[in-house]
Amino acid sequence: MNSELIYSRIADALLCDYSSVYYVNAITNEYVSYQMDPEFRSLTTSYEGENFFEQLKIDAARVVHEDDQPIFTEHLQKENLLEEMKNKTMKNIVYRLMIDGNPVYHSLRLIHGKSTNDQYFILGVTNVDKEVRIKLEAERLSKERKIYNQIAQSLASYYDTIYYVDAENDSYIEFSSSTEYDELDIAKNGLKFFDESKRNTLRVIHPDDKDLVLGVLRKEYIISKLENKKSFSIKYRLFLGGTYKYSRLSVMWSSDRTHFIIGVENIDEQMKKDIASRELEKKSKTFSQILNSLAYRYDSIYYVDIGSGAYSLYSATGESCSLKIIKNGDDFFTDAPILIKKVVFEQDLETVAKTLEKVELLERLNNTDSFSLIYRQLINGSYSYVSLRVAWAEDKCHIIIGIANIDDQMKRENKYKSELISATEKAMNDELTGVKNKNAYQETERTLQDGIDSGNSQPFAVLICDLNDLKVINDTKGHKAGDEYIRSACRLICCIFSHSPVFRIGGDEFAVILRENDYAHKDVLFSELRRKVIENLNKESAPVLASGLAAYEPDLHKKVSDVFELADSRMYANKKELKQLSHR
């Protein structure tokens, strides 16, 4: 058999996976390039040259993505290559070629060969754009899922256990932030939440609380209870750790109203402190009056005679929260302004001083039995949020003023609000264009519909826009060009309808809700949009989009969707007109 022929055929078979191959003499720098012949599935000589490495610099500057050019102008130069390949024979590099203005990922496999009298490099080039982009997209989705999970875990950490219950078929999944409830031997998931909850209630709930829990954990009851409110909760006792402990069960809809979210939290410590506070009320009339108005958690309590102004300052000490007098004074309303100037944050000082004026304080208490004020106060050298609560004592001759440090609570609430706002904005915004998305449009449509149903609707119009030839651009120029086409269309719409919310409701479809100023000038604005589109069409410049506008007419339209459908039909009519114009 002809060994040389066999080697040649094997080489062709192995190398046909590459779109081009280079053979470089590592001593003289001479090279030969080969291109794939698709008809014969073999490599054919396409070019020969004298200095591969100099030509590599020239070609890299011309066709390689700017960020990847150092790979060819530095790393793949002869001296660096020889040094790097001393202890290995193969190297793989992924880089981007610029093809029709778009980066396309390619893989370069470099092989370093040596013989007695020769030394050479073989470089094979393969298009790996699809594989790389699939990998990058997978990494992006993984990162996005991780962020969503972190948000969900942060928001859910308020509860010890959460049940996610399908409102249609009763199947459920349990999520726990601790192992405290594991001893109850309740399944982590199942098919019949309400049936299983009934059995578990009879087994682990305090006898005096069973009827309450059984009455609440019924699907019909939950649906009716959540009809007019966002959530509800109950307190009960659960046999845990060899004793009954207080728990709170809270129920709410999921955002899409397809699942119940049922959270369970251990409030035993809080409830026991409440009970201890009630026991403390029995010790004396003064303590009873104070504790009937204030909870155990206040750091300082003022008991003020509303007639004379005489007062006592109490502070809770010890695990039992027993109150002790730490100061007596002759006139609270004289001493208070002096004290608050020393400890209250400057921006809050005026509000606190006004609140503690005798006339203002009594006027507010005449309208309500108690009121609260949150402000910042100097504590241990730094300003912390505190809550001041003012209430009548039982005898109506004294007032009770309690001050509690709520700095940690305020920080948690602010963090929760920030996370909730961030999550809500993400759910309502279109990532590609930055305008609102379909979820936000549906929410706006519901608000408009509520106005129509209640007879309080305001004038509005709906504009529907649909991009022409997006698929053609994606197919011929790539999705990056398609994305830019979508963004440019969005910019055009936002520029003209600058006072109206713009929504991306589909891949190539936008909606605009016109109200107030834009509604008053809707015909002028709509004409400007169509004029601009015709101008773009004639110049063969993007973007070109079909549009349809419909104004709400109370006598004709009962639903917002009626206006939407009318605008949509007018958009399709305009689309046909644009098609005809483009073929002239």
C-alpha cells in the first residue's frame, strides 16, 4: 500500500473540520495557507507567503475584533510562541473575526512540530460562533437565576417556613430557612395540601387552637378572605420541642394569583414577652396604666400629669422588663424642649418640638387615643431611628410617652423596600430597550379599565407600532443588528411621544398610552411619526415601522382592549401601505 497516499487521505479527513489551515516554517517564516473545498471535502492551496508573522499583524488589524488583536500582534508572534511551546505541542485560542461588521467567534488550534532538520507550526481555524454564544447565554441565564434566587431568599427570610400551594390542584412545595420544624415530620412537598394540613393540625396544634386553624386552612375560606385584602394572618400554638410554642401563619396570593403563599414564623418569644407585660400590669395602678398603653419594648417611658406637668421617667430593666423610676421632674413641657435640643437630629428637631408642645399634643389626643412619631435621636454617640408613642392613661388625667429604639427595624424595612422596588422595576422593564414591558402594559390597562368601569375614565388613546423587516435584518445581519434596529425604533417613538409611557409588548411591537398633553396633540404627533417613517423608507434608513392610533370613545368602547384592537387593525392597514410603497 502507498503510505504517502494513506497519510495524505488521513490528513485531508482530519483537516476538513477546519475552514482554513496554515503551515508555517518556524525557521524561515515562510507559509502556505489552505482553504476548505466544500465540493470535494478537502483542503486546497490558496496562498503562499514569505513572512507569516508580519502578515499576521496586517491581517489582524484588518479583520480581527479590536479587543482580540493583541492575541495575534503579540502572543502569536514567533519569539513568544517558541518560548510558550517549549513544553507543549498544542494550543487553542478563541477570538472574534469581524464579518459584515459583526463579531463572529472562531477557534484557532496551533500545533508546534519538530523534526531533525525542521521546525514548523500548523494553525487550523474553525467557526465556533454558535457554540460560544450558546455557552455565553447559558452563563448569563445562570447568573440571572442566581440573582433572582438571592432576591427571593432575602425577601422570604422573614419566615421560618413557606408553603407554595397550587390554588387549582392543591399540590405544594415547602421552603424552610431553618430546621426548627423538621421534628414535626411534615412532608416537604405533596399533592393535597389542605387534606394533609387537616391531618397535621389534629396532630400538632394546641387543642384550643385546632378549630381556628382548621377553619382557616380551607381553600374556599382563603379565596374569600383574600378577595378584598392582600394578606391575612392568625396566631396559634404549635407543639414544638416538647412544648407548645406560639406561631403566626400568614397567607397571601402569589403575584400571578395562581398559588397561595403561606408563611409560618415562630413568635413564641414575642408572645411570652407580651404575656409578661400583661402580668406586670397587675403590680400597681401606675404600672397598669402605663402597660395598658405601651408594650414592653420601650426603652424610656414618661408618665406625665397633664394638669401640673409633673412627670416620672421610667426605664425597663432586667429580663422581666420590670420598670424603675430613674428621674422625677416638675414640668415636662418646660424640660422637654431643653432635652430634645441636645439629642434630636437637627432636621427632625422642629417636628419633635412641635409635637411635644402641650396645646398641640392635647389637640391630637382629643382626636385619637394615641399617636406615634418616628425621628432620629443621638444614642451611644450616633443617631438612630426611634419611635415616640403618646397615649392617654386610663384615668385621662395623665399621658404616657414611650420611646423605643427601632433603628434595626427601620434598616430592615428600608432594605426590604429597596429590594422590592428593584425586583418590581426589573419585572416591569424591558431589558433591551429600557422602556416598560408587557407586564407593565397589562397593569396600566387594568388601571384604565378600572376607570372605565367606575365611570371615572379620563381621555386616552392607544398607539400600536410594529417594526417592518426585523426578521430580514436578523437573518441577514445578525441579531445584534436586529437588537439595534429595535432600539432605534424605540428611540423614535419615545422622542415623538415624549410625555407618554412606551411599552415593548412583543418582539417587534410597541404600544403607547397617550394622555393629557400628548393626547391633546395626538393627531400632530401621529402625523409626525408617519412622516418620519416615510422619510426613513425613502432614504432606506432604519427604522421603518407601521402604526395605528385609536382614541377611547365612551359611547363606542366598553373595554380598553376594544381601543387596542382598533389601533392594531389600523396598524396592519398601514403595514400593507408601507409594503406597497417599498416595492415601487
